[in-house]
Amino acid sequence: LLFLTALGQKNISDLPQAKLNTEHFWHLTPENQNYPEAGPWKRKTADFDMAMSKGKILVVDDEQDILISLTGILEDEGYEVLTCEDGKTAWETLQTAEVDLLFLDIWLPGEDGIKILEYVRRDYPHLPVIMISGHGNIETAVDSIKKGAFDFIEKPLSLEKVMVTAAKALEFRDLQQENQDLRARVRTDFVQ
């Protein structure tokens, strides 16, 4: 995010997409003595990502540029990111992976984002969903919020809006879980 801000870019779509391929991001790590040819820098690994992860985010969008951009930005902020290009694959991923947050495009091939949102609300009511769309309007945004989305972000995506909304959604989810745990503890204390 600092790199993008230094370039004077505010929207993901303003960035040259080739520079956002996440396989080319390098990070300083304490294990550098094992990789002398790389000097103090080492390509990040899945193990490194898992140890540093703030949470797991699933990004669903049929535009490859959006997937690459969001993945790079969210990983740079310490999140583990999974991606899907259609609703069916997204739903299958939700069945097998524990996800903390879902970025979901409204217009997807096959099952659209609104239908997936309805499934998520039914089966994963505590999973925050942030809807994204480049073709949305006020009615679409209101409809997705009424159906249980945490928020709606319009494309082109603002880097600041993405990061602030993700942080708030995860904080809200954590507060809900804490509230649920406290209620359970109170019920247990009164029963005894």
C-alpha cells in the first residue's frame, strides 16, 4: 500500500497490472542466511504467509486484473488470499476452506454474486461479505446490503476503501464472536 501511495496511485485500476503479479513480491526475512544468493531478500513462501496472516480472504471476481491486484494488495497487508473466477468455484471453496472474509463480485459467470451472497447468509451467517461491482448502481448496492452484505464497493476499487472496509468487516466479525462467547458464558454462569 505504501508503494502504491508513493506512486501516487489511488485506484487499483490505475496501476500497471504486470507489476502486481504477486509471485514477484519479495520480503525481508530472518532466514536470509540460508539463501546467500538472494542477499537479505527472499521470496515469500506459504509458510511465511501463514505465520504472518491477519486472516484468510476469498476474492471472487471474473476479471483477472482485479484478482491479481487485490491479491497483491491484501497479501502485502498480511492477509492470506484465495481467489476464484466464478460463483460455483467460490461456493465449493467456501465448503472446504475456512475463510474470514469474502470479497464477492456481483456479476459472475454461472451463479451470480447475489445468489452466492444468499447461500453464504444461510450457511455461514457470521462470514462478512463485501460486494464489489463495476456495473452496480444504488439499487444493486441497497439490495446487496439488505440481503446481508457487510458493504458494497464500486469499481474502480479505491485502495484505501478496500483496506478500511476489510479491516472493519473483520473487526465487526470479531466483535460478534466475542459477544456470542460472552452470552454463552453468562448463560453457563447462571445455570450453575
